[in-house]
Amino acid sequence: MKTICPIFILLLLLLSCSQRNIPATPNRDVSLVKLHEGPWMTNFKNEVFTRCLHKVYPAELTRRIDSTDASSAANKECLNYDSQVLQLADSLATAFANRPAASWTIENKRVTMNVCLQYRNSSELDSIAVRFYNRVELKN
């Protein structure tokens, strides 16, 4: 009896701690899904981010960054140098750079990296990218 009690308690403890993995039903509404996993989406959003930095930072600084960092070139290559895609990335970055949020400052210093990164990770950019991808890229 003394052995059965601890074994029973241990068994109850194990059963209470176990979890069932219930598969989630797939969400079919693409407007509610963030698509961060695909290479096209990642490179498109990264290109918007780098172009945002180019629009907000002084030209001299962005030239220095470009001379030592090939991120934009890698993004363009992964996007197949598609002029329509690159033009959209540029126009989105320009539009964002003209928003008041892009001029946000703390202690008389602009918070450029943060605001461009927030836009890169925003649901707004996600939905634009998903719509564009579905309209143009899936048709090719």
C-alpha cells in the first residue's frame, strides 16, 4: 500500500502535466496572416527598409553604407531585379519618409533606424506586400 500511493500520485502528476497538441485549423484569410517566411516577402520588406534608410539618412552616410554593405544588392538579386517590384519598394519608402513619424526625434537626434524598422515589420507593409505578390508575382 505504501508503494502504490506514491506511484499513483506520480502517475496523476504525469497525466496532469501532459499536453495534447491539438492542430490549429488553417487560417484561409490571407489578409489576416503575416507572411514573414517566404524569401520574396523577406527580401521585398528588407529592400523597403534599406530604401527607407536611404530616404531619411543624409546621402553621404548612405553612400558609405552602400560601399561596405551589399544588403540592397542581395535583395535586388533575390527579387530578380524586377523593376516593378523595385519601383514599388522605392515609392513605399519615399511615402514613409515623408510621414511625420519618420522625423521622430529624441534628444535632438532622429530615431531613423527604429522608425524604418517599425515600418518594415508593420502589418501595413505586410498587407501591401501580400496584395502586390498575389496580383503580380503569382501571375508570372
